[in-house]
Amino acid sequence: MPGTAKRQSGKRTRKALLDAAFRVIANKGLEGASHREVAKQAGASPALTTYYFTSKLDLILQAFDHYVEQGLPAINALWQQAYDILDKIDDGLSTEEGIRELARLAANFLCLPENRHRDEIAFELAFYHQPRLEPELAERVRAYRERMREPALEFCRRCHSPAPQIDADLLMGLIARLEFEQLSQTIDVSVERAAAQLERLITVIIGHKE
């Protein structure tokens, strides 16, 4: 039906603009995310971006929501694999081997060489290190960061940590630093180095597991 085809075309156009906004923010920060710059990145007319997004803030909000929606399945799947390894330890896998598996799982995810992964880190940092955010955007970012922390907290609880909230913050802090280092050309960001640091911290956390 013509109406259905038009709606599908509109969804594809909107997604293409949001993908372009993602790339612009990753490379030029929030200040660079203008309608004109996003249209240029998408190979579209600036009039098209103003049709889909009423303001620059609306464009950034929708780009952030789009990023979260696209990325959450992979994050949730990664944590589920981590929980599965904890279950394997409960079922008889040696704690030492389980810790190595957990560290390698996380390190392989954090140290992917593809540019897309680096763009994702740069995109998040554009929001995390912005001196000031519009209140609505700041609330979205806070909610997202808390959502990212929840599975780490659950992980620490499953490890029977006596201080799961503190351990979750330490774990998320290490992950954030390792992610940040992916953008540096002066720091060793090898999987081996990341795995060694993760293994050390996980050993402390999981040491309380009964």
C-alpha cells in the first residue's frame, strides 16, 4: 500500500539521519551536531533534518535514544555471558579458570579494533564530559549510566561481594578507563593488558564468592 511504503521510507530516512548524527557527534562533539553538518554527513538536504527534528536539542536527544536502543542488546548479551560463567563456577568450573574467562570476555569486547567501536566510545564521551547539558538531555544521560551500572551491580551481588555497590563502581570505573584508552594513540590498549587488569579486579570481587 502507498501509505505503508511511505512510512517505511520515512523510517529509513530518519534512521539514516540518526546514524549520521551519531558519526558527527562521535567526531565533532555535541557542538558540531548542527542540522547542516548532519545533513552533509547523510548526503541530504538541511531541510530534511529540520523536517524530522524540530531543533538541535531534539536532534541530539533522538540521536542519543537511537544509540541506546541500538547498543543495549549487545551489552545485555555480554552481561548474560558473564552470568553464565558465574553459573559454571557454581557447577564446578575452577574459580581461577572462571575469572580468566570473565576477564577475556570483557577484554575482547572492550578492545575491538573496528572503527565503529571507537566511534561508540567517542559518542558516549561527548555526553559524559560536556561541561553543561540541557536538563532533559542530562536526565537521559544519568538514566543511561545508571542502566549501565545495574548489571555490574547484579554481577557483584552474584559474587556475594560484601560491598557490591562499591565493587560495581570500581568495575565500571575500570571499564570506562579502558574504553577511554581506546581513543589514545599513546597507551597500550592490547587485549592482554586489559584482560590482566580485569582479571585482577574480578579476582578481588569474586574472592568472596562461596
